[in-house]
Amino acid sequence: MHGRIAGAARAVRAYDDPVKRAAVWAKIPAVDLANRAMIAMTRPMTDASHCSASCPTSVEGTRATKRRPEQPGQGGAAQTGTFRYCLLKELLRWFKHDFFKWVNEAPCDECGGPTSRLGGAQPTEEERRFGAGITEVFRCKGKDGRPPCQGVTRFPRINDPAKLLETRRGR
Ligand SMILES: [Zn+2]
């Protein structure tokens, strides 16, 4: 139990590194997401396209059903709350659908074709350095009806946030 708590604490601290935080900020298309959030604010909450997902009817105590953002000085705090809410939803949408790729079977490193899982393997020293406790191994099944290329693909279950910014894939 103590080991699991210590491991979780280590994982959380890995996200509290200023260098890694800067790397995260460099990846986020903040202006684009802010623009999308502003557009989302102009849609009524009942619009299915609002924030690219359903929204609650109340954000920080106010119904945000207006078609246009209020001007400065007109319920600014509520508008700020609505904007932050829409921005957060846009950030989550981008992270889940645009930035990261969900991987069940890792595509073949050699030909990009589908694979089947062979099993687990011990991580290499480098994979372990990025927090992998296990590495999944996949065998090529052949792309576009062609025979398998004999490629064997390793999929280390990386936990290092900075490395995940490079690989952009996980499960
Ligand atoms: Zn292949």
C-alpha cells in the first residue's frame, strides 16, 4: 500500500516540473482553442454544437443562453466563467481527439499495418527511464492484404509526461 501511494505521488510530482510544463504550453494551440471557445459562447446551450458537447444549463450561476457574448461591463464575471468553461471543454476535446491517439494494437513500426499482440516484455533501460513498467509487443499482420512484414513492434507503457508529448499515444 505504501509503495503504491509513493508511486502515485512520484507520478504527480512528474507533472510539477517547470521545464515539462513549458513543453506542454508549447504544444497547446491556445489561440485556436480560445477562438473556438469564443465561437462556442455565441451558441445557445441547447445547440448540440455548443462546445462540441453538451453543456450544463448553468455556468457559475448564470444561464449562458445568449447568442452573442456580452460587452465588457455586462455581467463580465459570468461571461468570464462561461468563457473558461468553454475553453476547458475545447482543451479537453483537443487533447482527446486531436492531440493524443488511443492505441489498442500498436501499428507496425515497419509498414504501418495492423498488428496482433504477442504479449508483454521487460522494458529496455531507455523505456524504463520514461516510466514504462511493462512493454507490450505486437507482430505485424500485413498491410492492405499483403503478407506480414515480420515487423515486431514494441509499445512501452510510458508514464513520463514529457515523453508522452512526443509519442502522443497511449491507452
Ligand atoms: Zn508490418
